Amino acid sequence: MSEEFDEVLAAIGPRLRELRRRGGATLAELSETTGIPISTLSRLESGHRRPGLELLLPLARAYQVPLDELVGAPASGDPRVYPRPFTRHGMTIVPLTRRPGGLQAFKHIVPAGPNDVEPDPRSHEGYHWLYVLNGRLRVVLGDQDLVLSAGEVAEFDTHLPHWFGNADTRPVEFLSILGPQGERFHIRARYRP
């Protein structure tokens, strides 16, 4: 094998780890989604296992990214995003960006239903920004239990354990942008009478 091919393969593991961490998934959750054993996923991410199509295809589907993005193929220049919704923790998530690293944007849809779900706050690397489009969003941030209505915004460091759900029996839709650790959002607006 050529040296260039070896370099491409060596870069896949760190790219897979970064995608998983940016999405806030654990190896166990990814294993459940893809059917790939946790030990295999761990060896892929650490570079101790060579990736084949039988492993890369389910991972590309789970991360909602093109296969060429997983292997570091040159960009095609096509700026269109083809979102493929997926479901996690009972909510539908539509990716609005497709580049790993940097800011990631998502639309979340929490279905209508009884508000009897027990929050399970989790933390991970990054910084999160939320904007409620429709409905009422219940947000648990550490010890705080908040309800955001349409048009309201929240931002927080994702090291703080957090959880999202519907605040009543109606569905809720919200946008989220997840940034790398230390990256915050700044909104600049000027009031003009």
C-alpha cells in the first residue's frame, strides 16, 4: 500500500471520534444505532482496526454524512445540504450542516405526548445554542428546570448536564447549534427608532 493510502486510513479514526463527540453520543449509543460492537468502534476510533465498507457505511448513515466525508475525500463543491432525519431519545433530529468540526446546526422535533418522561441530563464537550420555533421546550440545565416558549433562546456550556423535552402535551420544534468547546455565539443588533 502507498504511504498516501496509509495516511488516509490513519485519519479516519480521529475523524470518527470527533463526529461521535460532536454529536454527544456514547460508544454504547452508537453501537445500538449501527449494530457494530462497542469494542470494534473503540478500535476504529483509536486506529487499531482498519475500516472497511461494512463498518463505514453504517457509520456514515448514523452520522448523517456522506461516505467521502468519513474518509477525507476531496470536496465535490456542491453546497447543497441533503438532510437525513434520524431519531435519538424519542426526538427527530434533522442535520442542517454536514461538515464535522466547527459549528453544527440541527432542527429537533419532540413529538406530542404525555409529559411524563424522566429527564436524563448528560454532558459533553462543546457549547450549545437553542431557539424554540414552535411549542414549549422543557430544558433541564444542571439544577435548573426551565420552560422556553416560541421565540426564546438559551445558550450554555455543554459540560453542564442538560436534557430537552416537551413542556406539555403538544409537539415542540427547536433549532440547535452546537459549537466546539470555548466557542460562543454573539448576536449584534442595533436598535433604530
